[in-house]
Amino acid sequence: MAQIIDHLPTDQSESILCCYVNATSKMQIVRITNIRDWYFERVVFPGQRLMFEAMPQAQLEIHTGMMASAILSDTIPCDRLAADPTEQAPWEKQLSAGTENSEPAPVSAGM
């Protein structure tokens, strides 16, 4: 997801691509609060994968809860969430594994 609304601060030249997955059965609100002059907050639904750019020193706060309340359940340094852009995604690995060694289906000569 492109960060159109909340661009990284202009004085920050270094950024990393991060990936967070909500592996719980509850809705979460994630936010970064330790970077001056930058606001980042998203809702992450159960099973959803969130891709975002951040500075390596940023910390992602995970707030988990119900309708009217949420508690801070975890804080993760963004450098631990860094995604390797050269690594193939798991679903891409499955797709390529299914077609790599497969032989073409035999074609019948017709009637």
C-alpha cells in the first residue's frame, strides 16, 4: 500500500520496507508514535498483511481490543519487520513450484 497521505518526514533519507501480519482473530490498530513530525496509524484486520515504509528506528505499536477499548499489546522495532524485496512471497513460491517441473499435457491427435 502506498503511503499517499502520510509521507515520511523530509529530513529522513533512509527508509525500509516493512511487513506486519495480524495473526490474531481480533482487529488491531497499529501506529508509529516515536518519529517526530510523522503520523502513521492503520487498522489491520485478522489475517491481513500490512506493507509500509518506515525509518529503521521507528517502533510499531500494536493495539488489540474490542469495540470501544484497546490495549497496547506489543511494540515491535520496525527494523525487525523489514521485508526483503528480493525474496519471493510464499504464494509466489507455491505457484512457481507447481509449474517448474511440470510437463506439458499430452495433446491428442483429434478424431
